[in-house]
Amino acid sequence: MSEATMAIAQLRANQQNPNFRPMIFVVAPFTEVVKGNSTTIVAVRSYCRFIYQHGGIPICPQLYLPQFINMRHSREFQVAAFINIVLLTKCAEVWSFGKPTHDMRYFIRLAKRKHKNVRYFKSEMEAN
């Protein structure tokens, strides 16, 4: 059994609803996704699929927010930062994929300050 499968199983333990899926905050290169780096976008989508396939609900603001928030506008970027914090606090865990970038380290520090368990995976989705 993989680390991801075990982690989700632990988070689902003692839940009354057999369909329960824990929300997992995805930490991946935010800036590269916002810039439209297609290789990174495909990778981040695969991380979300990985979480989904293991029984979690991926929460991935870097894919979602740029659909309606102009990340190049200072005020809107500040709102997006707040939304990120709210979403992270609602999640059961935080999963980081690949080598942490500057913006990824910010989310990891934030998760630790919010007492969230952080799991690290290689970009190939193997546990680190």
C-alpha cells in the first residue's frame, strides 16, 4: 500500500459517511502555473488526479483562481492570497509535489503554522 493510500485511509477512518473524502491542499509551483507554463500545468493536474485516485479531494488554487482573478493586478492578487489561506485551513492535510520553489515554501510554512500535516512527494508522485 502506497503512502498516499495509507494517508487517505487514516483520514477516512472513523468517518460515518462511507463516501467521505478528505480535502488535500496541493502545493506545487504556483508562479509557473499562473504564468501559463503548460508543462507545469499538466504536472499540477496530474498531482490533483493522483489525490483524487487515492480517495481525496484535491484543493488546488493555482489551477482554480487564475480562471477569474487577475493575478497581475495587485489588489486581486491580495484577495487570492487570502483565499489561499482560507482554503488551506479547510483542508485535512497539505501535500507538496516536487522540489519546493520559493512560493511553495511559503505554503509549507503557512501549513505548519496552521498545524497541518505536510506530506512530501517527488514530482513522479512517490513519497519523499
